[in-house]
Amino acid sequence: MSKFDRRNQAKQKRQNDRHVLQEQTTIFNPKIGAPRIVAVVPLHPTASAAAAIACINESCKIHDEIPAVGSTCIKIPSHRTSIRYIALPSKDLFATLDACRVADFVIFVLSAQEMLDDFGDLVLTAAKAQGISHFMMATQGSSVMGSQNRKRAATETLQVFMRQRFPEQDRLRYLDVTRDCATIMQWICSKTPKGVSWRDDRSWMFIEGLEWSKVGTAHNGKGDSAEVRVTGVVRGRNLNSNRLVHLGDWGDYQIDRITAASVEKIPEKIDREKDSMEVDLSQEKILDSPTNDQDDLAELAPEEITMEEAETQVYSDAPSARKGVLFDDHHYFDEDKEDEPEVSRRLPRGTSKYQSAWYLGDISDSGSDMEDVDDITGGISIDGSTHPVEGWDGPVDYDQPMTEAGPSEYPQSEVFLDPSPEDEVEQIAAYRAQRRKEADENLEFPDEIELHPNVLARERLARYRGLKSLRTSHWETEEDKFYEPEEWPRLLEIGNYKAAKNRFIKEALVNGVKPGTRVHVYLRDVPVTLQNSGVSPPISLFSLLRHERKHAAVNYNITLNSAYPTELKSKEELIVQCGPRRYIVNPLFSQAGDTPNDVHKFERFLHPGRSAIASFVGPLTWGPTPALFFKRRALPPLVNDDANNGISLSMASSLSPSDDIALVATGTSLAPSASRVIAKRIILTGHPYKIHKKLVTVRYMFFNPDDVQWFKALQLWTKRGRAGHMKESLGTHGYFKATFDAKVNPMDAVAISLYKRVWPRSARTFTQ
């Protein structure tokens, strides 16, 4: 690149940066622009948001009355701008997060007399993980501290705390000092908000007014819903009436029309909600109205499409028709052997059917005390019509006197008597107690299960299969069609996630109402029950990108919060907040990373210091959006005031809804995938009962020969790294012989791994 080209490139970059800065500052035009939104968050019950706002306004000689809780708009003539303050209560976590989500500036108010409590620490952690534009730390109440030593000690403590948690903050401001209040005001009025990436990809606005129409004027003509008018200034991207909008805990709705709102006078105080709406529609200018491309409220694909796909789908045989476990993509030992001829074996005379199960093959001694025993039915062939087996082609002459049989050339085929049921139960209990002790000490078998002797393993583990390698072996998905959830085929599937995300984000740049415009947004079919349900009105409106209403198998990269004391169990009920939405989920945890076969091991617990993938069925969210995972914790029981343990009745009246909520993990949204297989692993272990070089007799893994035959194709492995396979079943109690690649240690444990696919659960609507 030549010198002229480099200069031209630098010039174009400066022009682009200047254009972006101009767009960011134009929205705060003092005549027609939007007010700067400032959220004031008290982090201690003794701190007051209204008092903090009053101190900041007094630096500009403004003495307007400030409500204790709520929003108010103040004009600042000296800075030629206007500020909308949001005064928040001291202990309301979700209201605080909702306000910080739409605020351009956040002021955290500390108490100079008291240390930060657990709730204040929770608010700071959650707000920072959610994403905030600009924030500042300020203290309140330092003027009432009489002693200078106490004031100096409190100041040093707060400074140390701020440097540890927020090293980017230069210093701590004091609301009791006029100079610091003037600095805060200058910071609010002159600084350009940097924005939040996930928020700036969508259109949003702070709700200045929310008005209900008369019941029965809804779009669907029913009396259980009404039309709602929301007033505010468009921020972020263009507000398109074809896209759905999200109203906090009220849900998602369609836009009926967008009209222009008056910008001549910004009201000093906003009435958040009115009983009825009386507007002269002839005086409103319609800025945007929906077309045929408007998104619907459907969460799943139509059933007609699913039925058409099901007609062309070819399913495999039912699991009940199988004769062996699925190993990778093949059912071994599944051939039909019912029509094969019955084969006889040479066994000692007098051997019963029970004892014949302990002989592998023929006993090829030359003694005359051998008899021909049918291999299938156990009957004795005495009519000479036997099948030739390994050179034996004639009947046995039973009239000859019996002679003693010579020594067997197959020592592994010696007769072995099964122990009595009582002795075997005691042996199993002693062996498993020893194994549990070892597992607790070493934690080397977290997925091990124990089968009851009376339970058939092939029925108990019918959904499980074997894999040579969890990372590379092919996963046969046709076997899962019998167990998949009913709504699974109707979920949204995305072929190229990255290309689709970029296309729909760029789509928000064109059409619709431009940012900085004050508008009235009319919403269709809002349930009337929300008007008097006790749920606080929403403070923000977020426009959803295309398809963000539809459900998919969503995945989140999740990391356990360092302040959470214990591990987090999979399928536990959590409250997840991703972007502007909150819902209740029971996520499945699985190992992170990319595998060639897209199979990932299911994790029963998420341990501290580890990351995993949380999966559930829920609404799609485009882009890497931060997510917060909350959990409701159990509070101590209510007791009388004179009791020593529990919560007293007087204390219970002062508890807020956020006292039982803990932030357990944070994460980021990933690409959804319905083909991502979450495989739950179980391990069956057995005891090496007899060892002869590489040949081992294993017990306590199975308890009947049919189970041994069913799982015969699976590969065996041991705790110390040996690998092998099953040879033959022994007896009727589930013993079997196996060969390994090396000699097995008597203190080792023989195991097999089985896997089954687990399905993510659906998310539910969150209500406080």
C-alpha cells in the first residue's frame, strides 16, 4: 500500500468515527432529542436514591421534588440537556436490573456508615455481568459522622473495596460534598454513552407512559384483552412494526401501529399508568404500520409440516424386537437363530441342564461316561439321530460299563456351583460397600450404578447403547425417535447460524422509525388481567429480532459464581435472564467443546471453577448475549419473636421478594442446535472373581445369562487401563468369562460404559 493510500485510509477512518460520534450525540439534542437516562441504585437499606438525586440537582440550583421511587424528568438549563432519573428501591433485584438495562448512566449509592451487605454485592455482580454503559460509585451520609478518625477509616475502607471490585474507577465521590455533586452532573451531561453491544443491536425505549384503551377494543374482538399505548423515545436501531416487542414480565406482543408523539414539551412528572386512553386519532401521524411480513406469536412450527416429514421418515425396528445392545451404529447378535438346527454337546453322564451351562463347548475326553446333551432344549439324544459335531457322528452305547473320565484339557470348563441365594446376597452387599468406600475416596466412578439382582439389565437399560469412543463414534439418531419429546420436531433449526444472525441484525438498520423519535406504540391483544394483577408495569420496551419468539434447543456457556458455596445440580430449577427476557428453566449440563460427532457427555453437577454448556428448550436469542442464572433459596422457617432459630414474625414482614434469590452462575448465549446430542453415561462394574493369565471370570456385573448375551458386544475396561471383551456366559447367575489385553490385577474392577440421549426440558414463563 502506497503512502497516499495509507493517508486516504486514515482519513476515511476519521470520517467514519466522526459520523458515529455525531449520531450518538445527536440523539440527545436539547430541543428534540431524548433525555439522558440515569439510574440511581442504593446498595444499602440506609441509602436513599431520592436524597442522592436531590444532592446532584442542588449543584445546579435545581430544587424540584423527587419521588422516593419512580422516574422523573428534569431539565438542566446550564448544560442544555434533560435528565430522566430512575429512583430505585433499596431491595428489589429485578427492578434494579431492568433499570440498569436501559440506563445510559448508573450511580451506585453506598452508605458511609455501614459496610456493603450481601444484597448490595449481589446487585453489583449481577449488574456488571448483565452489561452497563457507564457507572459511578458515590457515598452518602459522611457528613453525619462526627469524628474525623471514623470518617477517615470509613473512607479508606470504601476506597479499598472500590479498587478491588472496580479498578477502572479513579476515585469515590461524596454526595455530601457540593464539588463532587457538580462533578457527577458534569459527567452525566457531557459524556457520550458507550452503549451495550447486545442492546444496541435491537430497538428499545424507556416507557414514559403506558395507557389502556377501553376493554373490547382489542384487535381480536374479545373482551379479555385490550389495546395498550406505550410512549417513549426510540433508541438503538430502527423500530419496525413488523417485529414483535417485549414488555418485561408482561410478555411478547404484536404492534398495531406506530404514531408520532409530541416533542414540544417534556413533562416534569410522568403518570406511569392511566385507566383509559382517549386520543384523537385524526391528529396523530402514522409513522409505521405492519405489513404481511409481520411476525406471528407462534412458538413452534405448525404440526402440518411435522406430519408431512413424518410420512417420509423411515424408522428402525422397535427396541423390543432387538436381541442385543446397540454398539455404535450396529446391533450385534441380532441375527435370527431360531431356525438353526439344534447342536448336541458331549458332557459327562448325569449332567443336568443347570450344570451344563458351566461347560464351554464339548468335553473331548475319551471316557465312556460322556453323553450327548442337546444345546438348546437340554434333552438327551439316545436314538442315534444326532448331528455330527467336531467328529462325533455316532450314538452313545449306554450298555457299556461306566469308566472314570480322564483329566480335562480345558481347565476353564470345570464345573462351578452357584452359591446359595443367601450367601450371594451377603457377598454382593460386602463387595458394593467396599466399592462405595473406594468411590468416595478416589471419586473415580462418578457415573457408576448398581443393579438389583432381581432386575433385568436389558429391560432396565433398554435405552442405553455402547460406544467405542464418545468423541468419534457415530451416534445413530434413528434409535432416539421413540423417546424424543413431542415438540422436538417442531423446534426452530438454523443451518448457518452466523450468516442468519448477521442478516437479521442488519435487517434492523432499514425500515421502521429512526432512533431519537418520540412515538406512540399501539400493542394488540394485551390481556386485561395484567391491569389489576399486581405485577408492576414494565419500564422498557425491546423490539425482538426476526424469529426470536420461536423456540429452539438453546445452549449457554455457563460458569458457576465464585460466591456460590456448593455445586449446582443438573435439572435444578433456575431463573435465567438473557437480554430483556426472564424465564424459569431446568437446564441440562454437558461438557463444552467441539467434537466430530457432536456428542457431549452429560454432567450431573456443575462444580466450582468449571464451565459447562447449559441446554434447554426456550426462545432464541441472536448474538452472544450475556445471561444470568438465579436460584431461589430456602429461607429459615418462621418462628415467634422469642425463639432462637429461624426468622421471627417481625423480621418476616420486612423481607423483600429478592431476599430468597441468589446469583448462582453467569453465561453467554451460543448457537442453538437440535442435532447436539447430550449423552448420559452410566458405568456397570464387576468383580474379577478368578484370574488365569488374560482369562478372567467376572461376577456381580449381571445376574442372569440373558443379560450377558445382550451386552456381549460391548468393550470391557478396567480401572487400571486394561481392555477386553466377553467370551461366554457361565451358569445362571450372570457370571461370564472375558479376555483382556494383559493380566488383570485382582484389586482391579471390570466395567462397561453405556450411554443414552437425554433431552432438554422446556422453559416456562417467569412471574414474580
